[in-house]
Amino acid sequence: MNPWSLSYEGYDPASEGLREALCTLGNGRFATRGASPDGRARTPGTYAAGCYNRLPSTVEGRVVTNEDLVNLPDWLPLTFATPGAAWFHPERADLLEYRQELDMRHGVLLRELRWRDRQDRVTQVRQRRLVSMADPRLAALETTFTAENWTGRLRVRAALDGRVTNSGVARYRDLRGDHLTCYTTGALDGVTWLTAMTRSSGITVALAARTDSGEPRVTEEPDRVTTDHVLDLVENEPATLAKIVALTTSRDPAIHDPRSAAIRAARRAPHFDALMAQHAAAWEGLWERAGIDVDGPEIAQIVHLHIFHLLQTLSPHTADLDVGVPARGLHGEAYRGHVFWDELFVLPWLNLRFPEISLGLLRYRWRRLPEARAAARASGFDGAMFPWQSGSDGQEETQTTHLNPVSGRWLPDNSRLQRHVGLGIAYNVWQHYLATGSMPPWCAELLLEIARFFASLAVLDPVSGRYEIRGVMGPDEYHETYPGAASPGLANNAYTNIMTVWLLRRARDTMRLLPGLPATAHELSRWEDITRRVRVDFHDGVISQFTGYADLKDLDWERYRGVRRLDRALEADGDDVNRYKASKQADTLMLFYLLTADELLDILDGLNYLADPGLIPRTIHYYLDRTSHGSTLSAVVHAWVLARSDRARSWHFFTEALRSDIEDVQHGTTAEGIHLGAMGGTLDLLQRCYLGLEIHADGLRLDPLLPDQLKILSMPVLFRGAHIQIDADHRRARTFTRGNRS
């Protein structure tokens, strides 16, 4: 096994969706799924970061509006035909060989095939594809044909195709996906072009293509432009055709208009070999900063895959864009390309390698502070209330109904009550400060406005003398209401309440860093009071997930053994997951993921809750026995919290998280887009959990405890401007700074 490549042998239409997602190529500005250029069983997708559009759809007699990351015109189409034969499609061809390989070191997708036509002519085809990491406007497809036992004319047809929709997720197909309109096509001095506009957001998209092979015949249609070429093949002599493409949008800086910019970029682009060399050099620089070395080719391959896809979604090119962290990358249409809380699992890894990227992602949130402030005021709160699902402008994009694919019923969706997304944003602000030593005033503003919101959520109960937070959902996602309640929302979610205390403490620290920040004495006094009197519930010697959790029923886990999405299964059975002590993913246990044991116990002590040493392990095992792991993030968190108490089980969850996409453990979800949070979480788990790398205001602390199966772990980090190489095994850890050994 090559740890730097992902290979597939043979052509399997049923698995094309998975291959397409895992073989996506991108540069942080746009990405293209690994769809074949010539197949029929394909789900083409090209997505530009931040390119959204809203469309109304009718669902059960009601009009609902959804915002989607738009599937842009398809630049890939290229097919061919031997004399007298139909156009090649792999589904219909007599394939003698078929192989696809993702070269992660160089960022190239390779495809090799041999096919025999009805006249027994055998032709070999080799393709190389890239989405340039050197010039983020460019992509290219090079195809080399070799006639193995014949000589003659090969026809080749290439196209830019606007006949695409957002149709890559089956459960969304009852909703509109025709986001593009106002197509135009044309050809100018050897370059073809296609433009389109999103229907409501008014974003103009332009693609221009240059095909380096003689003078083609051009056919223009309103939403598609094709070029037909003829290659004179001589037996066993390769002939190559390269298609160089530029993609621009009206969101781009330093352009007059997308069409002219795309045409100039395509015309000026170098030939494929030079483009490839520049692209490979850019990837070499990224791997120098981001590489993680582990022993064992299988684990190394998946670690490389996770780094690769993270950097294809969030590269240095992303730093200047106004975009967030899409939960499914730029790899598909699941979750509509929205930004949830996945940055909580991604930015800690970026902070120690590419702090400029994580700063840009925080700026995406800061730019939406006005919308978050307005949302808080509209709900009667102070500060900034960030949405559970964010897209273009920071409005709440969470759907009000969702489809249960098991029962086929559309159900109310209350997940917008996951106010904890703001806690994750604030956590990332603080982690960025710890990693870089820098707290820009706008970052401080972001953290303080979130603190004001959570302080205003807390209401003092006169009977108990404790502050309570009601009407929210925790990270668990299964529990959104009490059984029989007239309105959704839960009281005193432990994760939300305890992290509110953590946040208000960090708000005070931030004001010490930047003394001029505005805050009244009354506000500071109330924050201090909240940090000492927030309510946390306990039962059976563990932290209660929320008030009333102890009164829920125990689930018949044997009946639902292996079912990851209990909410869907129970609803299809006429039941309700809200009735049971059952979690989709870590909720209370997220506290042990984000906070050290000392931090958590110090918060509980400050709240005057006596916590014995066994509280944390008891709580971990209690909820572990009641979790269905219906999210890829669940395995990441459970691997983390078990790392020092049950190393074998921690490794089990870690490898499950590693394989969640490459093996599609959720049976079909990866084809809709990779799980970026889980990928970032596995990388952060290696550095901050197994390597024991803790970031504090006074410096780094290193306390490795490698799993038995991991013999070595080596990685570079960037801490407050210092480049540090860390090498660890089971006996010792070594650090190297700027060539000096310590």
C-alpha cells in the first residue's frame, strides 16, 4: 500500500459517488468532484467557496426557502470515439483495464483505462487532472491516447456544460435545485466560454477553456459549448490533448467582469506540464508545513487523506475569502454547504500550522456580527446569537422541516436551538490567541459579544438561587424537547451551562489583555455572579446531560443494536427518541474534549459543586453506554476522552473516525460530501490528545501517551512564530526549533 495514494481498480457505477467525493480536487477557492469526464453514472459537482443561492420550494403544501452552495457548470466533460463507433462511456464499453488513483502528495487524479471497440481496436487512455493550488483560478485535464493495434482518426469532444442542478443528495430531490439561469456561451480566439448567474443571489460565474490541440469545431448552445477535435493516431504512438480551464465569479477581487477575467486567465495559463510543476511545488510547500508522520502505511494513508481534503477546502487561498468551514467540505451537497460548528474540530489543527487561515475563518464570523446581534435582539437577548447553520450572510439557514428517509415523512426541525455554536466560535478565538499570542480587537469583540449573549440567556431562579439556561438544545441533537411539552427546548444542558462559565472567565481575561474594551461595572459584576452560580444537574453520580434527563426511559438497546440514527428508526416505529436516555453523539462528554480535567473541576469547584475524583470516568462510561454514534464526530470525541483511561477502546474509536469516510461507515453519506469536522478532529486528536500537546498562555506543554499501535508520531507545529518539529515514541519526545535540538 502506498501511503500517498488512494487507488481503485475496475469500474463500478454503484460506487462512483463515493469515489467522486474521496477523489475531489480543490484549492480552497473551488473544488471539483472526482467524477469521470465521460460517464453516465456520475454526479458532477464544482463548488466555489461561499457561492450560495436561495430558492423557494413547496413541501406538503407549504413554501420553504433553502440556501444552497451552488453546483456550478461542469468543466470536465470529455469523451472520444474510434472511427465508426459511438462516443465512449465506461458503462457501455468493453473495458480491458480501468484504474483510478488519487496522488495526494502532488494533488493529481490519475485515470488509466484500456477499451476494445466492436472492431477489436484496443485503445489506451491515460488522464491527469488537477485543480491548481498555485493559481486558484485554474484547473486542467490532460488526456493521452495510444492506439495499441490500429491507426486512424480518433474523434474527441470536450465541453463546458451548464446543464447541472443541485441534485447530489437524494433526500433533497423534492426541493428545487435549479440555481443557475441567464446562460451565455461563446468562443474567442481558441477559447470557449460559458457564463451563468445564480437566480436570487445574482452571482455571475464564468468558465473559459483552452484546448491545446489544433483548431476544433465549436458548437454553441445556450447552456453548453462543445469543441470537436480529430487526432490522427498512429499505432503505439501516444497523442495528447490538454484542456485548461479558468473559473471566475463576480465575488472575485481585482476583476472587471467574470467572463473577460476567465478568458484572459485561460489564454495566459501555461501548458499542462508547466501548470503541473507549479501546482506540485505549491503542494510540496503545504506538506512541509502540514505533514504528520505515523508508522504503518494504512494509518499513514488515511492521515494523509484527511490532511489533503482539509487543505483542499481550507487552503492559504481561503484566508482572504469571506467563507466559513463547510461541514461537508467543497465535496458535495449534503447539509447544503452550510457552516455549522465543525470549525471547533478544525481550527485547533490549523492554528498550529496555518494561523492565517484560521484567522480568516474567524473573520467570516466577525463579519456576520451585525446579523448575529440582530438575531439576539429579535429573540430578546443581548450580544450576538450566531445561527446553527450559516451560509452567505449569517442568517439562520437551518431548515424548519426535514425528511426522515426511513419513514418518508417530513418532520419539524428544531435544531436551530443549538445555541452552543457560539461557544465553539468563542473557544476558537481563545485557542487562536493561545497559539499565536495575538488577540486583534475584532477577535476580542467577537468573543465579548458571544459572552454577552450567553450571560443574557442565564436567568436567576429565585428558589434555587442558581442561574438557569432554558430553551436550548445540546450537541447531542436527539433531544430537542421534553416528552409531551408544548414547545421545544431543554433546560440546563450541562455542556452549555459549564461552557458559559468558561466563556465568561475568558471574557474577563480578554478585557485584561485589551483594557479599553467597553463593559459596564454592572455587566462585569453579573458575569462574575454567573460564573459562581450556574446550575448543573447530577444523577447516579454523574453529570446530568440536562435537567430532567434522569427521568427519561432506558432504551432497549438490543432491539436497536447497530442502528446509528435512532431518531429516524424510532420515528418510523411511531416512537420518539426524546423519551429515552439515548444520544446521537457526545454531549456532556464534549466538556472533557474541550477542557482539561483540571479546568473542568475548577469550574465545578467555583460553582460550589463537590466533585470527587471518580466523577469524570463515571460520566464518560455512563454516556458511552448510551450513545448510538450517529455522527462521525462521535468517534473523534470518544477516542479523545478514553485516551488515558482505556487506550484500547480509544484506539478503536480513533480508527473508526479515520475510516468513517474512506470506508463510508454511515452507508452512503460520504458520497454526498466528506465529513470535514471528523477529518480535522482526527488530526487534532493526534496532536493535542495522543501527543499531549497543550497550549497555555505561558507556552506549550508536551505529555505524549501514544497508543500501543502507534510506534512513532512526528509533526511540525508553528507556535507564536516559532517553527517546531516534534518527534515522539513510547520512550521519549524530542523537539527541534530552527535547527537546534532540545
